Amino acid sequence: MDTAPTLKIAPNNAAFHTLAADIFMGALNRAAAKNGPIRVVLPTGSTPLGLYRELIAHHAHRRDLWDRFHYVALDDYAGLAPDDRRLFSNWLARDILTPLSIPPTHRTIFNSAAPDPSAECARMDAQLDSNGIDIAVLGLGTNGHIGFNEPGSAFDARTRLIHLSADSLAANAAYWGGMDHVPPTAYTLGLGHIMRARETILLVQGPHKAEILHRMLHDPISTALPATALRQMYNVTIVADQAAMSAAEPSPQT
Ligand code: PGA
């Protein structure tokens, strides 16, 4: 086990998605060596969409893996009805889970409409405490967040309800046609759960991520920049495109 993240750099957009898919399938195969369900955290956002398309187009035949695949939600908006299309669980159902025939019984998701948010967090904590995470696939927010662990989030944080930061409200507005359509609160797994994942894949793409990727790799490890927590985790692979790496390393490995 190694706490130094491994950097994998793709020269362009198309190569980024195939590289991400190859690395993900490698992790899935390794996780399959143990018995039982393979518990995988998946992110929403624009970055992983190409990965999901690749998995559906080229790896759907691996029923030996997908039949054991169990999706674990990273985060989701709070207070929405179960059929609301903005729910991240519904987004991922559309983009990857249903196309890969992952049944609802293999999805650990937030109950967004739960009447008692603290009981809902405790329910997710209990799930995570008993089952853990085999693979965490994560995106990197331009403010350094992981899931909805916004700047200031403790590294040992548990599942909780948060108010979206101004940065996250603005980033999410792009998907739902304006700020007014973005729910103001969300559930997120805490970094305490995420940091115990057996393997982690961080996807970082585009020139707008170059500065935060550089800071994540080189700034002091601190809750002010939640993604620096990944430097304290085992088995982390960062998959980046050249544009995101431009500020991060002078001569990136390929
Ligand atoms: P993005 O989101 O993939 O849309 O850039 C990443 C994140 O905010 O976690």
C-alpha cells in the first residue's frame, strides 16, 4: 500500500475517458478477488460522463463483475421527491446503473425526502461502517471539495447534511437551468468514510481544474482544501488530462 497518489495522464479528451475506464476496470477486477458485493462510490458531474459511456460501450459484457457491483451514493440533494430527476441517484441511474442493469437492490442511496435528516445520516453511517467502500471514484471541485465535503470539512467527518457553498451552487446551476433550481442542502458521505476506501480513483479534466489540482498536490494538507485528504489515503490514482496537469507538474509522466 502506498500513500503517494499515482498520476496517470491522458493527452486528450478521448484518451482521458478510455484511460479512466481501463483504470476503473483494473480496480474492479482487483476488488472482485474478495468474495461478495463490490461496493463502489460513483460521482456525478461532467467529468465522469465519458467514463460511464466507455463502460457501457466496451465493458458491459463483464456480467461476472456487474452482477456483484453495488453502487454507494457519494452525495445527493436533500428534500427532493424520489422521482425528481435532479437527484444524483436518478442521474446515475440514467447514465450508468440502468444501462448496466444494476438493480435497485444493489444501490445504497440517500432517501432525499427522509423526514429526519439526522436519522438518515445515521442510517448511511451504519451502512458504511459495516460494509465499507471497495472503490471510490471521485471528482474534484474547483473549490477543492470531494463530494459535498466543502472547504473546512473535517477529515474524520461522518455522513451529514450540508448547505451548498456558493461555488457549488454556481457549478450545479449549469445542470438545472439556473441557481433557483439548485436545492440549497445536500447529504454527503464524510471524508472519514471516503478515506477508508480500499482504492480511490480521482478524475480531473480540463484547464479550469489545473489550479486546484496543483494546489491539491502541493499545498499543505489541510481541511481548507478537502482534496488534500487524498494525500493521506492508500491506493489513490489520479486520472487527469494534459490540460488539468498543465499547472500541476512541470513534466508529467504518461
Ligand atoms: P465536474 O464536478 O465533474 O462537473 O467538474 C466535479 C465536482 O464538483 O466534484
